[in-house]
Amino acid sequence: MLWHELTINTTEEAQEMISNFLHEMGADGVSIEESGSLNRKRDTSLGQLYDFPLNDIPEGEAVIKGYFADVANPGDLIAEVKPRIEELKTFDIDPGSYTMETKIVNEEDWATAWKQYFKPIRITNTLTIKPTWEEYTPAPEEKIIELDPGMAFGTGAHPTTSLCLRTLEKVIQGGEEVIDVGTGSGILAIGAMKLGAKHVLALDLDPVAVTCAQENIQLNGLEQDITVHLSDLLQVINRNAEGDDMAKLGITLPVKVVVANILAEVIMLFVDDVYNALEDGGTYIASGIYKNKEEAVEQALVAANFTIVEKNREDDWIAFVARKS
């Protein structure tokens, strides 16, 4: 089968928003390649091996590819996404001097080729992410997250995901009910259960992500411990307020922990909803925040009466740990 490949050369800062645009435009697959320079700072504190290929992508830039079927005029793809990329500038997200091009490729050239670069990676002291197609013998102390990310976000390789998993390892003490907002591949929900959570409610507005998360949860044998729901957090809070049967979602509001690895703009939009979903003293882990949004997110959290406990960093990304006062 032939596909239309739309390639966008842009910045790492803008990659998540642009990837979302491509999914919303109907892309059947999206790939992201960041700089493979050896000059890039990598966290090797746990003995991680970064088996990424070297490339000529400059530091701080990224190449995003979206794959589309049934496109009469490939130029329409560029015409549709260009104004959306330009609009990012109004939200202080810099797409750089981006370029775009299209070409036709065979399905086998992209559907599985990326898998050769996704290897088992130890993210925390105990959590290791293992692609389902890779053979791996874990050490006695390792907890394995089996993962096939499919078309959803979240392999653990991106700083925002690894920051969340490392933070969850410090926050989860055992027996917590957790809400994972924007679950993507389900990796954070699975990680929370592996670390000792009681139950996780995994939410996403993307049906593709919901399906992907459900499949990964089954791969890890956690169907009884993680409930995946097509929803946002506000719908869950309203459902609770109206007295609906929350038992079907596996948790009872308020919960002990909420984790959200999404865009800073979205984090700031529903900060009050998170506050309402947490019990007193509960913890909010907010990641997906690029450095230029750090101050704005912190102000939003403080304005909602959260106390900033700590900020964890990797590359130019930040994960906030906030507590409900």
C-alpha cells in the first residue's frame, strides 16, 4: 500500500503540538526524530544505553513525519497544517524556521522500521520498559513494563515520560488510587501499578490512545487494576458530583495522586479540576512542560492553592510535583 508522507522540520519545543495536529488531520501514523548528536546530555545514572542513531538534526530541532492514506492532493496537507503551526507563535511556542515536504512511500518502509531503535531501557531504579518484540532478561529487582506504543505517545524515551516515571517512583508508597490524565500508550498507568498503586483510572480524549492503552494494559496483565476511559478529568469530577456510579471507574474521588504528561497550555486550563480531584495532602505530578512555560505553569499551580514540592528536569523539560494544601 502507498502512503503520503508529510515531513515537517521544526523544533523540539513544538513537536508535541504539531504531532497532535497531524493526528487530528487523520494521520494513520506519526513518527518523531530528535537530534542524535553525542553532545546531547543524557541521563545515564541507571546505566541507560541510548541506542539512537546519529543524525544531522541540529540540537533542539526535530523531524516529524505523518502518514496519510486517500489524499487526492498532497499539497492540501501542507495548506491545512501551516496556519496551525503559525498559530503556535501566539502561544509562545516557537516552531522555528520550519519546512515541509510530501512524498509517496511504501507502507513497509515506515510501519515497522522504527522498531529497530526502540530497545529495552531502564528508566528508574526498578522500572524497565521492554518492547514486546525484544528479548530481555531482567535483574531480580527490575519491574518490567511490556509496551507496544502503536500510534499513541509514550515509549519512555522522551524526557517528559521518563521524568514522570521517576517521579512516580518517589511518590507512590503503596495503595494509592491514581488518575492518569492523557494516558497515551498507558505507560504511566502501568508504571504506577508496577510501583504499588491500588488502582489507576487512565483518561484520554483520543480513541486511538484508549485502544492502545487497553492493549498495553492487557500485555501487562493489569486489566483488573487499570480502568481506561474515553474522557477528560472534568467529566469524571462532574460524574462524581452528580452521584453516578464511580465504582465502574475503579476509583473513589478524591484520590491520592494525579499525573498528567500533556501540554503546558492544557495543564494550566484544568489546574482547578486537578485540585478538586485530589484529597487534602494529595500529589499532582505535571509534566510535558517546556522551559519557556515553567514560570506560567508554576504561577497557575500556586494560584490554585497548590504548594510546589519540587521540580525535576531533563534536557529542557520540567516535571512539577505539587501538593494540595
